[in-house]
Amino acid sequence: MRSGFGVAIIAVASVLAVATGLRLRTLLPVPAIDAMMALAGAGLGVGGLMTLDDVGAASWIVAPAVLAAIALLHVRALFAREGPFRT
């Protein structure tokens, strides 16, 4: 049950990340995009932890925070002025 819920969270967070990175990025203001990408990254972290057994308390704090920051930086790097997917 818990693994299935984790996979569902990963799927929803992935859809949010793709939609935000590809389509909504050009329509919404930058703070909204940053918040949505951070939420998607944190969702990926939480979903991934839910698929594992015996996860420590520190992992529940560190993984979502790190993945939120990485998701945000990843999109900024990809769509930067000199980035590979500039539009």
C-alpha cells in the first residue's frame, strides 16, 4: 500500500515538473514557476522515500529539501540564455 502511494506521488510530481518546465514556464511569473518546481522536486523526494523500508528521520528532511533545490536549479540551467533548451 505504502509503495503504491509513493509511486502515485512520484507520478503526480513528475507530471507537475514536466508541465511546469515545458509549458507553464512561459505563461506564469518566475516566483510561481520556482514554487511549482520546488514542490515537484520535494514530491519526488517524498514519493521515493515512501517506496523504501526503514527510512531514517533525517532522510525525510534532507531528501525533499535537496531535491526541491536541485529541481529548481536544473530547470534554470536548462532554460538559461545560453542553455541547451533556450526559448
